[in-house]
Amino acid sequence: MLNAEQLALLFGALTALAVLVYAILDGYDLGVGMLLPRNQQQKADTMIASIGPFWDANETWLVLAVGLVLIAFPKAHSEILQALYLPASFMLIGLILRGVAFDFRAKAKSKRKDLWDSVFKAGSYITSFFQGYMLGSYVMGFEHSAAAIGFCTLSGIGVVAAYQFIGAAWLIMKTEGELQQDAIQWCQRTLRICAIGVALVSVVNPIIHPQVMALWFELPMALVLLPLPIICFGLMFLLGVTLPKLALKPEKGVWLPFAIAAMVFCLCFFGLAYSFYPYIVPGKLTLIDTLAAPESLNFLMFGVLFVVPTIILYTAYSYRVFWGKVTPLSYY
């Protein structure tokens, strides 16, 4: 039997893992959706096929994250969703549009496919923007001032660019020929926007949260933490140097952009998670403050420790089966 502190750490870590994996996996397929070209059906079919076996399962991690918060930190779940009710509703609308468009385009006549591609693209933009808006609102402590709304809007734009960045990196790895060259250009363009966004958050977050400033700049932890942003920007610089070389020799190292993008996501996520730990609602509620009854969580822990590895194994197996360059998507 685990005590309250151990349970808070366990369920907090599982929730963080679910959010991070969701951001990487659903991030790239949202990015691919936003990058869909208009009136280029062959390219659109290939791009959809590249995410076809994965995109629905990727959303499982979002359901897992919300479910873990609900069962382990019910007070935080209520507080967060109450503050984010409206943007969360728009995000769900975007997810619904994506789901409907993905299935309908498979049965639509050729002249109607462009319509459903546009719906899929719009759903991807809506979902991505409002996920970024919610992230910005979380960082701002759910303020509703004009400055906070402005920051949330910029955060939404930043997440849109970040998802396009990792989506383009995915397409570099999964496609060939002209589409791969297009993906390299998309990755170069969005990489610059992401670098600016990461720099802005790195500056703004310590300014608006004095406790974050203390966490990052007090010795001796500063010696461990301050290299992380340097590594992050170093990875983005490395990718910026690598992409032009890939354009000339696209048959070698095509996995590198996606690997670097995933590492950048991990570093950024760790930075945010460390900045707010042990708070689950910034500046208000800690993990311990919102923890459900330890007796209930000790009972539920056995189910969670079965479900999470099962999802991990299924995810790993599906990516193993469909690894390699994309093949035509078929529903028959």
C-alpha cells in the first residue's frame, strides 16, 4: 500500500507521461492535417495515409490523461475544466470535425474529397489552436485580463506552429519525392516560428511567476537546469543545418527531423512541468491538496498499472507494424 505522497507522485507522473506522449503523437497527426494542400488530391491522399493507422489511437493518450486527473485529482479536474470550459469545448468540436471528415472523405466522390479535406484541415487548426490557448491559460494561472488573453492567443499560434513542425518532420520520414521536398520546406519554415515561441515562453514564464525564476536560477539546481534551454536551441540549430542537406540527399537520415522534434517537445515539456511542480493548478493547488482518498487510489492503482502498459504495448506494436514509407490507404 502506498501513502499519499507516493500516490500523488505516481499518478502525477503517469498524467505527465500521458500528456507528453499525446503532444508528440497526436501533435504530428494534427500537424499533417493542417498541412494538407488544397486541390492536390494525390498528395492529400498520401498525407492522410501516413497518419491513417495511428491518428485515432493517438487520441487515447488524451483520454487517459483526462481520466487520470479525474480519478486521482478530482478537485484539480473540476478547477481546470471550469476555467477552460469554453476553449475545451471548441477543441472537442475540432476533434469531432476531424473524425467525421476522415471517414467521410474515404467514401466521398472525387469532387467532394476536397470539401472533406478542408473540414479535416479546419478541425486540425481548431483543435491545435485551442490546445495552445489552454496551455497559455494554464501558464497564466487562468487569468482573464487583456494581457493574459493576448498571451493565450500567442500560445495558441505557437502550438499550431509546433504541431506543423513535428507533422512536417513526420512526413519527411514517411514520404518520398516531391511531397518529401515540400515537407522539408514546411519543416524549415515552422522551425523558425517554434524557436521564437520557445524563446518567448522561456523569458515570459519566469517574469510572471517569481517562484519559477527562483527554481531555475538558484544554485545549485541552476547548474543542472540552465543547460536544458541551451540543449533545446542547439537541437533546433542542428535541425536547421540538417534540413538543407536532406533536401539534397533525402534517402539518408530521414528519421532525424522527427527524432529531434520529439526531443525538443520532451525538453519543453520537462521545463514547464518542473516550473510548476508540485502545483497541478498553478499557484493554488498542489498534487497533495487535490489527491483523492488514498484507499481508493490504492485499489485503482492495479487497474491503472495494467491499462497504461497495455496502451504502451499496443502503441509500440502498431508503429512497428506500419513502420516504413507510407503505402496507399485502403478501406476495402
